[in-house]
Amino acid sequence: MTFKSILDEIENNLNKILSDLSISDVKFSVEPAKPGFGDVSSNVSYLLAKQLKKSPKEIAEMISDKYSDCTSTLVLKSEAHTSGYLNFYANWDNLSQLILSESYLDTCGDVDIGNDSTIVVEHTSVNPNKALHIGHIRNIIIGDTISRILHKAKYKVNVLNYIDDSGLQVADIIVGFKHFGYDQESPSGKKFDHYCGDDVYVKTTEKYEADPNLEEIRKNVLKELEDGDSETAKFADKITRRVLAGQLETCWNLDVTYDCLNFESQIVRSGLWDKIFEKLKEMKLVEFENEGKNGGCWVIRGEGKEDDKVIVRSNGTATYIAKDIPYAAWKLGLLEDPFNYEKYASEQPNSRVLWQTTLNQTNPISKNFTGDKVVTVIDSRQARLQKIITTLMGKFKSVPDAYNHLGYESVTLSSETAKTLGLDTDGKQAQMSGRKGLYVNADSVYEILKKKTKDETKKRHPEMTDSEIDSIAHYISVGTLRYEMIKQDLDKIITFDLTKSLSLEGDTAPYIQYTHARASRILEKSGRIPTIDVDFSLLKEQSELDLIKNIGLFNLQVRDATNNLSPKVIARYCHDLAVSFNSFYEKSKVLALGDIDLENSRLCLVNSFKIVLEKALDLLGIKAPDRM
């Protein structure tokens, strides 16, 4: 329970006081206090002012007086603040023991919000026609981090990657290979996904602009893709599978793994759409338009001033949303599963088994990757489409929050970073476009980060072996990429800068990782194995108590991140925890004190910090090396 224990004790005692005053149903807050306002504060006095016809300050004084009669293990005293808030001061001897002891447990930071219910997290979902670029990485890291947080909150998490292998962008590279004669093998030393995106896709789309008559070829290829038995569809499956393999290599290198790959081409041919379309008509969620611009079409009515959304055209063909609706219903288990499953050919890191859907009836294997709830990570530009699907799923499931769209804004490159990566942006931020070839693939960014880190590590530690340096550089590069993608609010555009992101100061992954290495070095130099069999009352300096308090907030941060689907909460917590440790490090020596009991108590604190930071960073998918 950690710091939540003192919050619960105070809340229970306040409710008892209110009950004695015959007051009920008051939704007051009890929260960690801001500096200068004790350790915990409550707004209960403000909420009683109207009812008791007294000022918040008078009420706070009255409740504080009554609180002194309550049984308290973790509260030393309460105090009425002139503002009207009620402030509480912790009994740190008891609270420190509780927090530091629990930090050593495997369950540290766990919260039971999910209660073992199943939730689907779908992310990545990149067209298999090109390499992943830095913009895609934000989606991937958000999705992976949310999955880790939900797992920590006791959800059973099914992580899905939707492979859009039957859309226009796939048709474009097939046109390139089939009609423009591009070689089916990438140049030596170039990954196949890079080759398809940099060369085949970009150059093919350039040809469309030069010759509008080529559009007919594109339409025919698109039509052939929807027929699973056509030679074009079979060829496209081979090509897109090779691109997908390259994309997955990138994801795995960033420590991102999945449970199942779902292929759009199979969803289209599975018959799911016919079943969901009948259900939509039966529930009167779609209407047939007899006249006007949408005459002959089936539409979903727009809300307010929004236009109606066509889902079936007058020629009987389904629009893009018609692929998403049955897939969304399948994720919630609202439709009978038409798929069989087989293991993906390549192994993921950490031996996590990766399954993929198949319509092949040979050796059928049944799996269940649906959930009671769904979180789908898709950029904010698709907000309206996702709103329609969310509303429909809420009506199908009769649970309004069963389907959740987690939107996010785009990633740009700083002008200096764009220049480093070979893009001329005339001194401006780089907005990326795969179609125009204005993007930087994630592998290139990782390699540049890694080279910079290796060079710096060699300068600092010439005694290290190449394998040690390579390992450290990998952890820092992955940590940097991941942290930069989640440290800001999801509704803010990210401007990624290579140099700033690698700084050992400020709000960066290397700063946090370096702090962890600092703690590891202290423990190494001590030559002792820290334990919780220490005198906690010796930890009384303000920098020590601030650090203990931050350690104790871990499970509250996990709860907050889970309830708000906000990876930034954990990123901010890791940074705050590192800041508080560095403050402690500057003000409090740990070793060579001439007082073995105090040394052991502080070593216990240092180790507690190290354990909790590692667990918090793990939620971000970031590893912290012991040396940097």
C-alpha cells in the first residue's frame, strides 16, 4: 500500500469524524501535499462550509481538534491551514519502515484495478509497404507502455497488431513491382522494408502524378487484392509478409512485442462484414438513403452538424469504415471468431509467443484474443472515424466505455535533427510524409543515437569491452527513443531532437538512467547487501524523507496512469524520483560516515530507490544499466 496507507488512514478517520457529526455523502479528497503544506492535505473543510455555515478555516480547526482523538499509526499531527485546508504530518518512523519494506517486495507498485478482466490493446497497425518511421514509433511506444501499465494494474492484456495488407498503399508497391519492373530483391545491405518504402513506394506514386492514366492500373490491382485467390493477392501476400518481417525487427529491437497479428485481407474475406451489416440494419444504426448526394447508399447519421458517413456505396461496395466496424466487434467478442491461429515463424524477444490469424482450415488451432474492453491507439486525425466506431460498439455491448480510442498527435523533427538525417527543411521543423519520401525511418534514428552513445561511453570508460559498450549504448538509445515519445501529453505535437534527447541533464532518459547508475555505484562500493533490518528512525533529513515519500507514491502513479490511460504519468514519476535521489545524493553521504547503523539505513534507502526506479522504468520499456 505504501504512501496510500497514510491516505487511507486519514480518509477513514475523517469519515468517522463526519459520521459523529451526522454528516454523510461528502466526496472530499485526501492527497499528497504540496511542499510547505505538511505531508498530506484534504479539502474536506471547503465542502462543509455551506452546510455548517462556517468558514473553511473554522471547520478545519474544529476537525483538526477532533482528529487528535482518533487512532493514528501513520499521522503525527493534523493542522488547520489559514487557507482552510486541513494538513497532516506523517509519523515518518512508522511510514518509512512501511514504504521501504514494501519496496523490496515483488508486488511493489501493483494495483488491482483490472481484477483479472481481459483488455485488448491494439497498436502499431502500419501499412506493410515501408519501414517504420519516427512518427510510427510514437504509436508503438504509447501502445506498448499502456499494455505494460494495464498489466501492472492486474488486467489480462491481449496486444494486437492490425496488418493493413489490402489497402491503397499496398496496391502502390504491387503496381511498382508488377508494372514498373522494380527488382523484388533489395540492394545489398538495405532492409527490404526500407527498400519498399524509400524506392518502390515513393517512385511509384511519383509516376501517378506524371501520368493520371495509371490510376486505372492501381484500381485494378486494388480490386484483385480483395480476391484472395488471385495471383496478384498471392504475390502481395509474399511481399507484405517480407515488409512486415522488417517492421517487426524494428519493434523487437525497441523491446515491443505482441500477442497476435490480425490481417485485414483475412478480415475482408472472413464474412465478418456481412454479419455485422445485418446487425447494424436490425438495430437501425444505419439507414438507406433514397435521394440526394448519398442516394442509393447506406449511411450512419452524423451527430449535430457532422455529415452522414457512407458505409456502403450505391454500387454495393463497402467503404473503409466497413473494415473497421467488424474488426472492432470481433475484438470485443461480439461476433463468432472466423479465424484459426498459427504461430508466427520468427521468435519474439523474451520468448513471448506471437500468433497470427489464418483462414486456413488445416490443423485448426483456436485462441481467444478478444477482451471485455478495447483500447485502440490511433492518431488524432482519425478521431471522427473512431468516434463513430466507439459509439457503435457502446450500443452493441451496452457498455459506453467498452471501446476506447487513445489518440495522439504527430512527431516532427527539429531542423538540426532533420539536417543530420539528410533532410533539407530550410531551417524549419520536418513534417513527415511517407508518400513524398519525407520521413526518417526509426532504424536510422536508433543507429545514430547508438553511435553517439558509444562514442561518449568510450571516452568516459576506455577500460570497457566493446560488448559492454554496445550493450550500454543499446539500452540508452532505446530508452531515449521510448522516453521522448511518451514524456509529453498525447495531444501535444512532439519535436524530436537528437542532441537534446541524449542530454544527461533535464527531462531525458539518460538523466534518469545515469541516476540509476549512480545508485548502483554506491551499492557496489559499499560491498554490502542492503536489507530492511535497519533503524528507520535514523532517516530524518528532509532530503531522505522526500525521497522516501516519492518511492511510496509508485502505486498511486500506476493507478493514475491506468485510470487516465496516460503513459506520461509514469515518465514524469521516473523523472521526479531521479530528481529526489540526486537531491539526497548531494546532501547526504552514504558511505564512510563512521556510523555503521546510519550507513546501513541509507544503503537500504538507496537500494529501495534503485528497485522502484527499475520497476517504474520497466513500465516504460526502458532498462537502466548499472554503469554509464
